[in-house]
Amino acid sequence: MYGDVVAISLSGSLLGEPASTNLRETVYRLLGENKLKYVVDLGELKYINSMGLGTLIASLTSVRKRDGDMCLARVRDKIEGILMITKLVKVFRVYETVEKAVKSFE
């Protein structure tokens, strides 16, 4: 936590269950605690597929429905390429560091 901004770090792969369920449940639990600002740190994420992208989008949608926001930080080249191909770089704000992402909420 950085003040009222929640940082969620993902590592390994976001390819489906159980990682997708863990991310969704974490976001929903934190929304229940009225946390509305999220930075998802992808610096240690090696692989993502369409199900993983769907989980990120579903989480973003849930947060924005509550008037919150979510951005991505430390996106590796391979993952950034996928975000560009799918045009999700236009949906998510992307920052070089977690610190820059956190400051974007000020």
C-alpha cells in the first residue's frame, strides 16, 4: 500500500486458474474495503494469455464501476507487445515504475 493506492504484484504467468481467480478475488475483496486506486506491477510477469488479459479487463471494469481506477507498471517488453497488439495500451495507463504509477493518482 502506498497511502490509499493498492499495489498488486504479479509474477510468473497469468494464463488462467488459479492466478486469474486470485487476482479477481483480491480486487473484489479490496473493493469491499472501499479501496479504489490500484497499480498492477507486471515487472515479474513472464507470460499472459487471453484469459489473463480478460482478468485484467474484468478487474479494471469492476474498479471503474465504483469510480476507481487501475493502471499498470513495469510492463516487460513481451507483455507490452501483447498490450499493443490488443490495443489495451489505450485502455490501461502504463508507467515505467510503480512509484510513477502511484504518483499518477495524486
